[in-house]
Amino acid sequence: MTKTQLRIAAGCLWLMALIAPASARSESTDALLVARVVQTIQHDSQFGMFDDVSISVEDRVVTLTGLVTRPNKKDDIGARVSQIDGVRRLVNDLEVLPLSPSDDDLRIRVARAIYNHPAFWQYASMAQPPIHILVSHGHVTLTGRVGTPLDRGLANALAQVRGAFDVTNDLKVDQP
């Protein structure tokens, strides 16, 4: 090999060494950003068991999806997340559930039915109860996580309170 060929080969190797770690750094940065966004939302005093927010991050672009109970929550969560160091852009696709006193009442009755049951006291004592109760026009959806399939089924049965047209059980189970 000539000196020129050696320099080109060395340059290519150097360039490849730079590209691979940059890709890994991007993935690491996105994963770190997800953790920061989760922490920010969970520490928001307005976020609770009647809201459900999903987060995705790609190349430092944060996308929020899900449902919240009040328009100001959507805006406040978006404002807090957009201020996190490392967020390049925020896509706030959160939807606001209908403002309805009957839906508010149904949320509370379903929460009491579930979290007042002795099988769910362990969940009720958590800082962020893991079962989220979404109500839209009398239709109830359960999201979040529980520990066992039995808990999943019991939560579904307990959510069948008077006034609920139907219950959709989207709870995930932590253990098989």
C-alpha cells in the first residue's frame, strides 16, 4: 500500500469509529431522555390516576400521547417536558377527556371500588397508583400495570360500577 492509500484507510477507520459511538450515544441519550420525561411527569402534582400519558423519544424528539382530564394539564405537562435539557422538539398529542361532572363522579366511584378493596391496598399506598382509570362519556378504560393476572381480572370486575356503560381492561401484568 502506498502512503496515500494508508492515509485513506486510516481516515476511513477513524470515521467509522466516530460514527458507531455517535449512534450509540444517540440511543443512550434517547433512553436517558425517556427517563427524565417519565420522572418529570410523575412528579407533576396534577398528574394522577385519572390520566394516562405515553412517551416516545426518537433523536431527542419527544412525543406525548394519551389522555388527561383537563386542558391545563395537557399544556402544563407539555411545557414542563419541553424545558427538559436535551429535548430537541416536543410533539404534544395528548387528548383531553370530555369535561363532564358525571364522568368525574364515575372516575371517583371506580377508583373507590378498586383501591378500597383489600387486594389493592398495596397499590393504593403507592405514590403513583399503577391502575389508571379513564372515563369518557360513561365508558371506562383501565390502563397501567398490576402484579398478577388475578389482579387484572379483579380490577376489571370491580370497575363494573353502576353508571359505567362498559369497561375496557388494558391493564398489563408484570409477571406471567
